[in-house]
Amino acid sequence: MDAMTTTAAPAIGGSFFKNTMTLLGGNIVARIITFALAPVITRLYGPQAFGVFAIVVSLAELFIAVSSLRYNNAILLPEEKQDADTLVALCLLLVLGTSFVSLAVFVGFQSPIAALLNFENQKLLLFVPAIVLIGGLQQVTDIWFLRLKKFNRLAVSKISGATTDRISTIGAAFLLTNSPGGLVLGRIVGTVSSLAALFVAGLQPLKDLAKAASRERFRFLSRRYIVFPKFIEDAFVQRASVQAPLLLLGAFFSPAAAGMYALTQRILGEPMTLIGDSLGRSFSQKASEHFRKGENMAPDAMRLYRYILLFIAGPMLILSFILADLFGIVFGAEWREAGDYVKLVLPVFVAVFAVRPMSIFYDLFEKQKERLFHNTISLGVICCSFAAGYAAGSPNLALILYAVSVTLLTLLRTGWLMALAGSAWKDFWRATVKDLLWPLCIVGSVLILQTTPWSRYLIIYCLAATLLYLAVIFRNDKVMWKQFKDYYHAGISKLKNSL
């Protein structure tokens, strides 16, 4: 099994590895909490309740995407801390304004929106503005604390949010039996807790904002980074592309179908998104520094892409054969269909995971117009896929068409972004084929095993093959192995000193 070359660029070094592991550690703990309590929650809330809840959150996400007019993406760019703080203050004010707009929309058009989405309890739509407010605030503060390099606080906030979300959701189930209101309440409480955790160590960051904020600086910086709100429709289209599958399943089929997809997204897609965000945020911070210095980012982008293929895409391809079968066992018999959804949409989750860290290049090279074009094409393809599935009366066909088309489009987008950073297309395709070769060979052996009398050992085989594959890849990559050992020894030394 071929390991990666060891000629790494210095950007992906000790600090990058440490920061990524800190953010990743917080998200992993948060996901463990989510996974551990998910079987309890799926037995308290059925697919219909999950579907309604997911649609409410999806509607809020459309507003959150434009809540700060994309000025939040500029927070990492200024050289001066005061300018960054001013941008944060501006974003917070814009989020507040957007939440009021969403309140007007869902109060004024409550009935037609509920009818379009097959809602029985239309009053649940009134929760959307509250989710818009706290979700928009979290979106801004996450980037703000990344700029401040408060990686530990970000990790703690994710753990706090996940814990309070799960506890509140379970507690609400005893008051609101199988009602989506309990799930909505849990999301609100969890997000508020996540925000509060960022400021437990002190309110100095907020005091700095108050000092930096002024009308003059607002006007100057809003003009300086006007390219971001110029393409605000891109933020909406991008978020709509993510939420469209769930909303279209609810509108074309039923909230229960949307609930099945929502569980798939929450158990599989959401953890991958959060881990991808951790990786992307750490890479964005480092890439922004090197961009300002005029340094070449292509080697780092290629190495990161190959790590994603080797350590994420490969294992997920192998494990996809058992993840689906586990859904019915873990989450209850009525959720068995959600396991089938896993098999259909897994390629999309992996492809989106790969492109997420590279998206920083859109902003660094000010290619917002191209991003709008890419996202518009994706949204159009998604809508056509689900429309075809609706015409055929099959949600599974809709998901198959969606998975194939969006995976191919996302792969092309990843290559384009890496070419923007300086990587050659031939290197991109060579890396893609080479690093997926062994996982695909293992997948072939899994398919053969399924046709034999030993198919009952499929779970054991897939787990063992995945662990062996990861061990060989990890051990043969000298750069990653060295960074892991350095990080481990530093942690042990720190623990000994504290004792």
C-alpha cells in the first residue's frame, strides 16, 4: 500500500496539526455525546417529528446564510485586530436585523408556508426567527474566535452545545410527547449554551468590540470588503443547495421521508460537516496567513486533499456496507429505511467533506462570482433530480440521481479550487485515483464476501479491514506519524507538569 510522499510544505506543520486536533477533539467529543444519546431520542421522537423539526431548522438556515451579508467571511482577512473586531460588531448588528426580517416573514406568511411543506402545526414556524438569531450569532462568533486563535474555547463550546442539546431534547420529550417542539427546544438551548461557553473565561473580547465599533470604521470596512455582500445571493444559493434535499423530500413526499433523511444527515452528514469545518477553519487560518505573505499554497492543498481521501473517503467507502444495516438495530425498527438512505447519499457527504476546506480559496482569490455560478448549477441539478424522483413517485430514485450528479459536480469543483491555488489538474486526478485504489479493492472483496456463506461475518470483516487499512496508511506516512508523536508527547508532558 503506497504511502504519501514526505515533501510537505511547512504550513501543514506542528501548529496546524495541534490546532486541528484541538478543534477536532472538541467536535469528536460532541459527536460522541450525540451518537450515544441518539438511540434514546429516536425512540422518543418518530420520523414525522424529526421531519418537521428538520424542516424548521432548514428554513432558519436559509436566513442564517445571509444574516451577516457574508461579512463574516472577511473577519480572517484584516491585518489589524481593530479592523477585525469592527467587522465582528458589524456582523452581529446585521444578524439582529435579519432575525427581525425572518420574524416578519413567518408571521405574515405562516399559513401558505405551512401548507407548502405539509405542516400540521404551523405555529412551529414561529421558532424559526429565534433559531436564525442564535444561529447567526454562532456563525459569526465561531470565525471571530478562530481569528483570536481561541481553539480551546471553540472546542469546549461544541461539547457544551451538544450536551445541553441532548439533555434538553430528552427532557422535553416527557412534556411534549413525540412533538417536534421538543427537538426545536433542544436545538435552541444547545446553541445558546455553545455561545455562552465561549465567554466563560471572560468578556474581554466583547469589551474589545465595544471599543472598536464606530460608524466611521463601519462605513470604511463595509466598502473595503464590499465584494462579499455583492454576491450575497451566493450564500443563499449555497445554503439552499444543502437544505434542498430535505425540504424537497418534505414538499414532494412527506415530513416522514424528510425525517428519514434528517436522521441520516444528523448521524452521518452532520459529524462529517463538523469535522470538515474544524479542518477547514484551521486550514483557512493558516492559508490566510500564507496568502497575505504571497506564499505558495498548492503543496498544502494537495496534501490536505490526499489526507481526506486516505483517512476519510477510503474508510467511509468500506464502512458504508455495514452502516446502513446498523440503523435499524441502533435506532429502532421504524428507522430501518434511514439506513437505506445512507447507502444512497454517502458519496455526497464524502465529496462535500473534501471540498469544504478548499472553499477558502474562493474568498482569498475573490472568486465570489464563480462560486455563485457553481452553487447555482448544483442547486439546479438537485431540484431536477428530486423533480424526476417525484414524477416517478420514488424518493429513492430522487436520492440516487441527487447522489450521482452532486458527487461528480463537487469533485470537479474541488479540482478547480485546487487548480486556483496552483495545483495541476493531472496531479489532482492522479491523487484521486491513486488514493482511492486500495479502498476500492477492499470494497471489491466485500462484494465478493456478500455472495458467500461467510457473509454473516461482514461487519467483523469491514471493521477489521478498515482498521488495518488506516494503521498501514498512518504508519507509512512519516510526516503525519512524526506530528502525531510530537503532539502525543507534548500532551503527556503537559499532563505530568499539571500533576
